[in-house]
Amino acid sequence: MSRKYTISKKATAVLIYSRPFLAFGGMLCAIGVMWNRSPVLYTMGVSFLFISMTFDLVDGWFAARFRPHPTLAQLADRIMDKIVYSIIFPLIAAGMMWKLLFVSSGYARIELLHAIFVMLMCISVLIRDNFAGFMRNFAIRQGHEPEASEYTRLRTVIAAPVGALLYAHAFYVPEGPPSPLYDWISWLGNLPIRGLFFIEIIFLSVSFGSIAAYCRKYGTLCLNELCLDDEILRRRILSFFPNALTVMNAMMGLIAVFFAYQGRVREAYLLLIGAAIFDKLDGSVARKLGLTEPLPGAAASSRQINLGNLLDDLADGVSFCIVPAWIFYITFSKVQEPFIQKLAVGPVALLYALMGIARLIYFTMDKNPIPGFFKGMPTPAAALMVTAPLIMFDNALQEAPEWIAFWGMFCFILMIVASVFMNLYPVHYIHLGRFMSRSRSFARFNTILLFSIVFTPWLGHVAFIYLFLYMLSPLVTWRIDPEVAARESL
């Protein structure tokens, strides 16, 4: 046995099998922190978690090279993941509640919401792990080898850093020992809740995406075993996934209203972006699963009205019609400026909501849709366009009073303009989600643009310009063939 092989084998064993002990040590330190609020134990616990996180990021790479039993090493790596996550994420949920009750004095509603959201996220992590284990074991029994690569699993790469970050936030103890290590850890423990919300929503989306990926890999095997050629039962089972994404769309919109009540217009806008992403995903997933096609032997219709379509329209009505009007009304109702108070804010907000709902009703009842195009500006684009300037209006309220009248009038007029453009049915807008699916370079550009501006003061400006250009896009996109616009791949 060569020395190189021996080092690799020992390193793999240390990386894989030491993680549960580090997580268990972090749990003991957390219990000590809850008992006597010791900054030393807090520093040790966070250090244990970050060491475990580092091992988690590289152990899969070593496990794949653990000869002569790489499969055994990968299996051990998965088992260690289950053990570590079963310790850390329930511990984080308990720590958030402990911090809320015994550390925060007079906590705000947003802190309570964050603690509840973290608890739900921790539950989803454990559900995802058990679901993934079930799907892999079922595939093995059917004679299919599971995915061997560990390092490429995005969810696994994200889970460990998120767990360590939330641990540092949940068990944060102020006034620790003066050291560079504690200063860096305390900075993590003091991250603002709005930043944590953004990270947690991304992690939750990745977890759901991981579940969807397992369903895509092994779902056909399970359905063949379960449905026994019953196509109606198969569709009822498959419809759960796009319907779940549709519900997430509506939930994002409702949470955005909560943030708007707290004066967090920027965070409310980010949640509306999340609602638009889920709206794009639910339709894409439904089409990929074949749920939009008529049953074999059934007569094809131009647009079928079923429970899935109605649920999608209901979620769109909440997130992109009612919620933007609500946020507009909430933001303007708090302003004491005489000029703003003279504006008919309530009627305009009601006008936008009703015109958006009318546009959705037309979309549902339209008997002659154009593939790949919308008749009138789609409600998600209109919602994001009218909400973006509210970020600038809110900033003017806090920092630049001389701009209040300008941005207030701008937002007021834009609500009326968007209400009209949503119902200009002779004007046809290309399906932007399908265009992104066809053009990977355009999808990458949008992703890079979003992440490059999301933490900058220019989020509202760039978003409005982007969506204003989309409002003018029919001047160019009318030349595109509907058969090309309807495709989601090259």
C-alpha cells in the first residue's frame, strides 16, 4: 500500500466520521449557552460547526477516491449527513425560540415570524433528507444505480454553511472575550434579519429544487409501480408539484404585505420577485410533466379550465393584483405630506387590483390564445414594474424629503398606466419565462443582473428600467413566430 493511498484513506475517514462528533460538541456548547450564556462556549460551538462545515464541503470529494470501497465511503457520507443535520437543524429551531423568549426583550413581530420561518425550514430539511433516502432506496430495489457524484449536489453544499450561520445567530452571546475570532463570529451573529430571510428563502428554494430533482430522476419508477397504467391517477399525483409551487407563489405575496406593513418595501419587492419565480416554475413544471396536454382519447381544447388553472389564477390574483395594490396603499397611507394626501390613493389601488383581476379572467376565458405570447401585459411583470418605484419613494421618505412629491406622483401615475397596459389585449407580450428557457445566455444574464443589484441602492431603479423596456418590447417581439415563442428549449 502506497503512502499516498494511506494518507487519502485516513484523511477520508477523519473528514467523514469526525463530523457527528463536532456537531454533538456544538450541541453541548449550545446547551451550555442556554444554561449560563457563556461567550466562551458560544465561540467554541460556532467553531465546531464551522469546522464541521468545512469537512462537509470536501468529504464527498475524498469519498469518491476512497479505494477500494468508494461506494461504502459515499454511503457513510450520506449517513453522516443525516446524523449531523438531525442534530443541527432541530437545535437551531430550539435556539431561535430560546433567543426570542429569553434573550430578546420585547421582540418585534418580524423576529417572531423569522423564528417560525426557521422552524419550518428546519422541518423541510429533515423531510427532504428522508424523502431523498426513500427515493434512492426504491431506485436501488428496481435495479437502478443512484447518482454517484456528491460534490455536485448544490443543496448539500449550501446546507452546512446555512446551518453554521443560523447557529451563530441563534446562540449569539454579546460581550465575549476580546479576540479576532470572537469579533468575526459576533459579526455573523448580528446579521440583520432581512439578510437572513433572503439566505433562508434561497436555501428553502434549493431544498424544494432538490426534491424536484429526485422526483425527476426516480419519479417515473415510483409512478409505474403505484399507478399501474392508470393515467388519471398518475396526473393527480403529478399535479401536486406544480400546485405546491403555485401555493408558494401566493405565500410569497402575502409575506410581502407583512413586510410592507413593517415599512420594509425593499424586502417586500424581493418577495414579489420570488413569487414571480415560483409563477414561472409552476407552469414550466406542469408542461414538463405533461399536465397541460389532454388525456389520450380526449378532445383537445384551446385552453382547458381545471383546478390547476384556477389555483394558478387565484395565486396570481393574490400576488400580482391584490398585493401590489395593497403595498401601494400601505406605503402612501403613512405619508403626512399634504400633496400626497390629496391623491386618490385608495381608488387607484382598487382600480389596479380590479383591472389585474379582469386581465386574469380574460386570460382564463380566452378561446383563441397565441402560443408563447400574452394578450396584454402579464400581471407578474406589471406588479414588479409598479412596485419597483415604491422603493425609491420609501427611500425619499427617509432620506430625501425634496423627492417625495416627484416619486409619489410617479408611482401614482404608473399604477394607472400599468392598469391600462394589462388590458390592452391587441398588444402581445412574449412569454419571458419560456424565452429564458430557450436562451441560456439570456437566463444567465438575468441571474447575474439580479444578484449584482439585489444588495445595492439601485435595485428599484434597475428593476423599473428592465420592466419598462419589457413594456415596450412588443415593438420588437411582434416579429417572432408563435411556434418559436412557445418552445421552452432549442
